[in-house]
Amino acid sequence: MDDWLRYGESFPKDGNLWVSVLIPTRGRKQKLGQSLRSLYSRANFPDMVEYLVWVDDDDEETLEFLTRGEGFPPMKLIVISGPRGRGYLDLHVGLNILASLSRGDWVFCFNDDAEMMTGGWDRAFSGQLGYEGQSECRGFGDEGFGCPDGICMLVPHTLDRPESQEFFAVHRRVYEVLGHLAPNMGIDDWLADIVGKIGRKVRCNIEISHRDEEDLTFREGRGSLSPKDIYELTASFRVVRDRLSDVIKLMDYIEGFGK
């Protein structure tokens, strides 16, 4: 891993990709198209963003839709397909693969039925949009980003759900240190928990609309699980131990950074 990190004004100057947006999708091509267009049209630097989409390999309609690319702006779009597996329960598998292929300094997990509402949302990743909360990552301002080691998570606001953490972005250094975004389906909960434990989780002034009344994928996946199943997957002793292991990885990296 290169210890030279890019922050603040360096993003547009050195020509590296700014953000990699990861989107898993299934059977919602129209909503996916709207989601991608909302991100692209509201970015200040659209050429600094790439979009990686995970599609189940049996979802031929969505694959054809993305391959044709009709109605899409000239975005950097990468489509990866693979086995559906257990559907929602294997959501992390596809997202981990996308993260491994991404090239941006930040990894931003988005949904295929969400809409970006904030103009210039990508400014958040250069310290030019507002932030909230107490954290070592405060103090963006004109001096750039406040976490030189790159261990940080940004959490946008989901409209109508002020406490939600379902959308998030991490600097790619978090992925590099851990070797994954998450080892199970609770990918947003996982990262919010381990990064929050070391005081590196920050709310940013990005607003996202996500009305998932028709979220069949969730209802067939996590929504169909019993409380016992959810406990085993997200809160059992094994999961707590694995989360602690990831926290220690991040702490060890922070302590050793710059030495």
C-alpha cells in the first residue's frame, strides 16, 4: 500500500479517480437507470467518478439493459456479474468483489432504488461540503482532510430516516487494511460499528432519497429471517469476535502510520 494519500484539492489535480460508486442490483432496471443518472447529473466532477454495478448472472434483462447503455450519460460504468447465491444474504460477496476492482480513492456504497438529491455531492470527498459530529476526522476546511491515515467513514443523510446508516463511504485504505468491506450481509452495520468504535465515523451533508416500499429483494432476504437467524448472522459471539478483529486491524494500522 502506498503511504502517500490524496486529499482535498489534490483530487482534480493529479488525475486519479475520486470516488468509486458500488451498486448491487437485481430486476429493477428502470430504478437503476434513475439512480445512476441522479448520481452523474449531480456530480460537480463527473469524470472523477466511476460506477461499478453487480448483477446476478441470471438477471438477463438487467444485463442487457446495462450492456445496451441506452439513455445513459457518458459515465465510467463497469458491470460485473456473478452467481446469485443466497441473494440478499450474499450481498457482501458482490460488493467485496466490486471493491477489489475499484480504482477510486473512496468507495461509496449506493442502492439501485435510491436517488442522489445533493448537487455537487462529490465535493464531500474533497472536504468542500459540510460535516457534523465529534470525530478525529473533523476540520476539513481549506486544509483538506483531517485523517491523513485514511481510516474514515462518511455517512450521508437518508431523507425521512435521520438515524439511518444504510448509505456510506469509506476511504479505500479501510478496505485495503481489512481485506473486505464486510464478511457478512450486514455490510453497513459492520463498517459503522467498527469504524465508529475508533471515532472515525462522520455525518456528511449529502442527502439521499430512498423509498423502498417495494423492496422485494430485502423481503425475500433479510426480511424473511427469524430473529434467531439474524442474531447468528449479525450479533453472535463469532460475529462479535470477527468485528473486534477488524477493529484491532484498523487500530494497529493507525498506530503504525507514519512510523
